[in-house]
Amino acid sequence: MTDLTATRPARRPRPQAVRLTEAAAARVRDLTEGAAGPCVGLRVGIKNGGCAGQEYTVDYAERIEPLDEVVEDKGARILIDPKAVLFLIGSEIDFQVTDLASKFVFNNPNQTDACGCGESVTLTPVSQAD
């Protein structure tokens, strides 16, 4: 008798939802290594607020939640809140230092508008057709 056990082809790796620049990866590594408490990476999300409607959030993550999108890039770990994934797909996260500020900067193809001060944005989620 022949063995007709079905085998599934190997899945191709999913592309990363976001990319980190070298500067952002270095800053994420610095922050997670120097965290005061347990830290498995930085959690990135979106919240409603600001004059353009939405704001990016970046916080320490103590654990990986079951639905988090985990991105490992250049030795740094970013966890994306599941409600934010469709708004962040294709983004590049950078870290910039100027004379007056240092901050993470999101170069997001899903951004359709931003307020004048740059603190809030308008984002459109990626559609299934994209």
C-alpha cells in the first residue's frame, strides 16, 4: 500500500511590516538594553489624537503578546500592536537627532496628511488589493 500523506509546501517568509534604519536600530537596542525593568523590545502603535487625527506611540514592551507582529531588524526588536499593523505596513522607522530634539521618525507610505507641528498624522490602512 502507498503512503498518501499530504505534505504542505514550505511557506515563503512573510515580508517585514516595517524596516529600521541603522540609527533607529541602534536607538532601539540602547533603549531596550538600558531599560529599568524587563524589556523584550519596543512596542509601536497608533492612537487617536492630535489635530490630524492619529499619533504614533512607542513604549517599552515587557512581554510579547500573542497577536503582536514581531519585527527583528539589525539586532533590534520592534513589536507592532495588532491594531496598528495595517497602518504601518511598508514604513521605515528612523531616529533623528537635531539641535533641539531627538525622536523616532516614521516614513510611512500610508500617511495622507500631517499637522503643521509634525506630532500627529492621518493614516489610511493598507487595503487587501495592495
